[in-house]
Amino acid sequence: MALTATIFKANLQISDLDRPYYGEHQLTLARHPSETDERMMARLLAFALHADERLNFTRGLCADDEPDLWRKSLTGEIELWIDVGLPDERRVRKACNRAAQVCLYLYGGRAAGLWWQRNAEKLQRFDNLSVIEFPEEASRGLASLVQRSMQLQCTVQDGEIWLNCGDKSLSVSPLVRNQRKLSG
């Protein structure tokens, strides 16, 4: 018997002073049976950092040719490709060739650092790629916020992220491994 996805609901209020962006999103997240709470919440945080009316969760782990999130133009071109985890370098290269901008969010502590050491030289040549790492303590903290129905407030200022969920709060200081170059 095949396992099915577990459904989570999130009311996400975002105050991103860096962009600036202010909005509220009613989200439904499907957690694949093989996905951890930590990974699902990293996807949710990636959404918060790029929130936009056209940003959508994809089939994710169920589809090899889709990222975790993407934003497409009105003509169907991929403007933003967001992956979470430690993907194969070939997958990142393919994403950089398909999308105008690619953001990769690493998590997993030491494994994320080792992944970056192995792949940094090959990936730094892509001028449309940003690689950001969520520190191990922060990604574990994200997992502790999980509830089937979540009320989350996310504030972003000067690259720092604060998340509140009920009586729990979490501060995240992402480590920027590679920042895409802005043209013009």
C-alpha cells in the first residue's frame, strides 16, 4: 500500500523590510512521505523569502524536472527556480540553463558544508545562481515549529529572519554561499 502525502495548512504573514514586501498567504503544503519536517519548513521559509503572487509550490519530490518552488512569467517562462536540499550538480546546472534566476537553499549542517565544498567551483560560474545555507540549529528549529495548522509571522530585515508560530519564535541567520550577480 502506497503512502500518501500529509497535508499541512499555514497562514503566513510576511513583513520583508529588505525587498520591501508585505503580504499574507494561505498555503497548503503536502509533505511527501519521504520528506522530513525540517525540509518542509525549509521550503516554507524559502517561499517566505521570495513571496509573490505567482510563486508556487510544485510537485517537488514527485517530479524530477520541477523545483520545489517556481515563479513563471505570464508567457510560461521560468523566472525563478527554487530548490531545497543538496541536489546533484547536474540538476543545478540544468536549472541555471532553464530559469532566469535560481536559488538553492541548503540545510543539514555538516553535510551542507561538505556539499558546498564539493560543488562550489563548478557552481560559482553561474551568474544566475544564489546558494544560501540555513545553519543546522536554525533548520532544526524550523522543524520544531511544525503543526498541522500553523499561524506564522515572518519578518526579514538586513538578511536576518525572525519566525513566530504561536508561543515559539526562531531567529535565522542564513549563510550566503554564492550570491547571484545583478545585471545592469
